[in-house]
Amino acid sequence: MSDTLPPLPPVGDLSEQQVRGTACVHCGIVLDNATAVDLGERRTGRAGGRVRWFPRACPEHAGT
Ligand SMILES: [Zn+2]
């Protein structure tokens, strides 16, 4: 994990597609499996419980 990556937005502000990793967490563009960058597993509190999610980003926002 690089220190140069921008912080992730709060999961509550994201669309379902962004939470599911089918859209970039930063810009919301729909991701292609060939170019999507996995940002790693994150844990967050939502709806009173702990949930895991797997944010992904487009190459531009992943810093590649
Ligand atoms: Zn993006």
C-alpha cells in the first residue's frame, strides 16, 4: 500500500457498484476487469455490524 494513494471516501457515500468493486471508488467509472486495480480488503462499520469490502479503482486513481 502506497502512501501516495488518496484516502478512500467513506463507504456510506459510495454507490452499491463502488462498494462491490465494480466501479472506481474515487470517480465512479465502471471498471473493466482487465484494468481495475484491487486496493485490498477494508473493514468498516455499517448498519451496526462490521463488514468487509473490497474497493477497486481505475488505473488513474490507483496511481499506476
Ligand atoms: Zn477513478
